[in-house]
Amino acid sequence: DAGVIQSPRHEVTEMGQEVTLRCKPISGHNSLFWYRQTMMRGLELLIYFNNNVPIDDSGMPEDRFSAKMPNASFSTLKIQPSEPRDSAVYFCASTPSGLADTQYFGPGTRLTVL
Amino acid sequence: AQSVSQHNHHVILSEAASLELGCNYSYGGTVNLFWYVQYPGQHLQLLLKYFSGDPLVKGIKGFEAEFIKSKFSFNLRKPSVQWSDTAEYFCAVSTSGGYNKLIFGAGTRLAVHP
């Protein structure tokens, strides 16, 4: 199994630009999570999908952030426009089901907004 | 609201020393408990988890954790650490019955010196 795949692994952009992060969950997993990790705030859940439907987006910081899951094998997290305070590592994780189970994390995307 | 507290932010040990990392959570109902590890530059990996049954849980790489319900604690232990255990350790909680929304602690950075 290839595990959770994220791309790009590193992204450097300038303030105001649009950023799109991508995630491919483990095949057969029907729940997907986006997290953000910073030194100041630690690991924060941004949004959770179950069967491609957003269930909890209460962690999305503001309207500049949006996430989609058009099918079971692909999700995107978009930031538009990006700001320096968005600099962080963004992780995607998936689980076999929505109920309590182990989350499998991807390698993360390190985003730097200049 | 649920929260997870990890008391030690930084721990420095010599090889072969014993390790105990504290984790306390605040939630009065049934919980599922996890310890994840993040090696330098890598993604989070599951060390061990507790859902029910024996409160002493054994995980990978010689780690174990004990769930003490009366103390709302799930401390991580290892009798003898190795240099390769240098990493950041995260305790996480999810409430049983709901979707698997993990609440993470702030993490503990462990440095093991040869």
C-alpha cells in the first residue's frame, strides 16, 4: 500500500497567490482529514470528510480556505489569497471509517508564504 | 470542550534511561486514546492506541501506555530509550461513538543523547 500521498511536498509562494494542496487517501478509506501544524498552535484539524462529504469544517480558519473532495481518491485544500501567517505544514490523513479508528497520515506539505 | 494536556514540552535523556511522558485529557465520557510519534522531517505514525479492555497497552518499538480512568491519564512509557527514539510525541483523544475527530496535545519533543 502506498499510504496517503500528498503533493507538493514543499511549496513556496508569495503573499496573495493562490495555493492548492493535494491529497490522495489510502484506497478503501472513506474518511479524510486535513490538519495544519505550526509551532505556535500545534496540530489543528481543519476539515473532515466522510464519503466525500464535508462533515465538520469548523476548524477552517477563514473564508480564504476551502477544501473539496470530488471523489473517494482525491481531495484539495485551497488557500486564496495566501498570507504569511498561513505558513505551516499541512497534513492529510485517512481512516477506513468515520468511527474511532487509526488515522494514517501523509508526509505533509510544507507551505511557506513570503 | 475536550482538551489534551502534555505536561512536558521538552525532554532530554541519555540512552538507556527510562521514559515517561504525561498525558491528561478532559472529557467525562468514553474516550479512545492514541499516541503518535513524529520523527524529524517525517509524518505522524501511530505508536499505540487504547479503545477498550486491558488498560495497559503495548505498542511498537517497546513503548507502552497505561490508561488510568480515574486520573484521566494515558501516560507513555519506555523502560530504556535509544537515540533513534528522538522525535516529537503526541497524545490524542477522540470520543467514542462520534466520528474520529482527534484532539491532539501540544506534543513533547524528546531528545536522546548517546
